[in-house]
Amino acid sequence: MKTTIAAALALLLTSAALPALAQPLEPTARKAAVEQAAKALREQYVEPSVGAATAEKITAAEAAGAYAHLTDVQAFAKQISADMAEVAHDGHLRVVTRNGPPPPGAQGGPPPRSEAGVVRADRLAGDVGYLEVVGFPPGAVFKPAIDKAMSQIADCKALIVDLRRNGGGEPEAVAYLVSFFVPGDKPVHVNDLIWRNPGTETFRTEAFWTEKTPVRFTGKPVYLLTSKQTFSGGEEFAYDLQAMKLAKLVGETTGGGANPGGITPMGGELALFLPSGKARNPITDDNWEGRGVRPDLATSSADALKAALKALGQSPAAGDIEGLSKARLFTPRTIAQTGSEAAVRRSVEEIVRGEPDYARMTPELAEATRAQAGGMRQMLSGMGPLKSVTFREVNPIGADVYDVVFEKGALRWMIVLAPDGRTALASFRPA
């Protein structure tokens, strides 16, 4: 779960200007990074007293020379993250680097190929539907993909939703997926996020409600598969449906991250993922922070699919989806979105002119672009005239990837268009 995608996009866009190889961390840069992190912790961490104590922990460590031997950026990020964890015990709170290890909830190795987080939808024996969702991107990106997948399995007699590889995402998208399972047309309160107002000890509430969906899956058995890697927004979906008594959970207790936040730059390749909010379920008046979401039927992650099918009265011979699927009903697209190449070319021209057309972007992307427009213009202007834009692939998260070649260099450009043609996600880096 994140505040908005804007913060993550800002980091991606900024990373385009970073050097290709990590540079040794100088003492002045290390000290400045600690000071930046401590300031952010004191002013923005969701629990003010915990933020202050965590800031004191890392500033004291820096003053005592505990980080003096850490010239490697990733080693420093790992140590300061461990020090913060000793005080805050928050799975979201950590220092990240451009080439560092994956964030909480992420799987090792390359991510599964998906379209906006939706990996596949299948029909199994006994007319049981299967849906795997590994992430929750912004609603403008997520809704078209999940609408297609759910429309293919809405007539099944039961449904299994696989969250075992779900590392989280946007709360708006979580609430939208919940909407498919809630009966009636009246909006239902799904979740609240309680945000700290920066520099104060006051808070504001952001509420999330169900929305109208093209199909519904109600009045039929629903099972959710979970693992220790299910994290953040993936946990919220499981927690919400469990609290509403709309689904049974099968698998392992989840990772325990209910404090959303955003990216705070620390200088160079370093940034702090800082939780500035916390989830609050309107039914339980609580969340899953630090303890995870407990399954109704506990079993190993590897055996969860087979266990769910047994709970539905079946005797499956296999325990993996490839061996159980009778028909693949949804697969991620493999060709570029109509208009994405034109959008890349237009974006290049607008950035170089210093006149991005924010009306052609979703609000989240417009916010991130405004914050980065000056740096992006400087970078692209120094690369000379545009020579070519060539489609490369649809990447594992469902974004179109282009090789953008200039007279003096090349970029790898990622883009996703919303159904109305606006750009919903965009980032670039040196090719």
C-alpha cells in the first residue's frame, strides 16, 4: 500500500539521471542522508513519538561512528533500515536504493508477467474460477484489466483469488476489487487511511468505498490464498473480505504491513520509504500492522490452492494452477496499447519544450511530473534531436516499453495509457 503512485514515479523519473554504477558513499553524503531521514521521521512518521525515537536512534548511531565504515550504498541502506526496525518495528519503513533488494512483499527473482497486476484467470474442474492478482496499480490502470478478468469468471460456481505473490499497491484499486464481491448497489465503506499532517501531531482521514463494477460475484463461495509474502494492499484485500465475512482465507499468516507511505529522497541513490499513515477498517476499528492477517484455514503457501479446492469438496490431483487449469480465460496482453508510441513521442517533445500537457495525464502522474519537470527537461535537452521510438515489449507489470534513441544517447521508456487515452504511468532510464 502506498500514498499514491506519484512518489514512486518521482523516484523512477529521478533515477534516470543517476550514474549507471553506484558510487562510494562519502562521509558528508552519509551524514546528510541520516539528517534527511531523521527530519522526515520526526515530521511525517505516522506515530510521532515513534518517529522521534527512531530519528534519535539513527542520529546517535551516526554521531557514534556506527556508519563510518559503510561506503557501499546498499550496505548503508541495509544497516540504517535495521536500526530503524529495532525501534519502529514497521515492515514498510526502510531505506531503498535504485539497485537494492526488492521491497517488503516482493518475490525473489523476476516478477510474474501481468497486466496491471492481473496475472491470469482460469476455469478449473467443477466450474471453479481462479484469479491471480499480484499487485494493485492506480485505478486508471487496474480497472480495465480486472474488469476483463472478472467478466470471464463471473459465472463460475466458486472463486479462488490467489494473493500469495501480492505485494500491495494503491488503496483505490484494493477497494475496487472488493467491490466485485459486495452485494447491492449502495456504496459500502471499505477502509480508512489515517494520515499524519506533516510537522504536526494532527491527522486527517481518507475514506475508501466500493464502486460500481461491470459484474458481481456474490452469494457464492470465495477463497483467498495467502502467504508470508502477501503484503500491504494484498493484506488489506484479504482483511477487508474476511471482516465482511465474504471470503475464507487459506494459507499462511500475511506479512503485517498496514502503514502506507511514500518516498522521501535522501540524496544520491538513497531514498526513505516513510509510512505517514495507517489503515483502519470500519468493521474492526483495527488493522493488521505487525501481526498480519490470519487465515481461516492454515496451511503452507505451496498447499493453499489444493486446500481451498478440498474445502470446496474436490479431490485435486495437482496443487499448482498449471496442472489444474481446464481453460485459461485471461492472459496479459503482449502487444502495445494503441496510441502509446504517439504518447511517448509527444511527451518527449513537451518535456524538451518545458511544456508538459498535464491534461493528458492522470492526476497522480501529473503531480509526479510537475515535481520532476525541470530535471527531465535538462536531461532530455542534452541528448539532442529525437531519432527513433521503437516498441520493445510489454513488461511484466503490463507497461509498454520503448527504446527511445536520440542523437547523443538512448532511453528505455515505460508507459501505460488509461482507457480514456491519458497517460497513467510513465518512467524512463538510460537504455
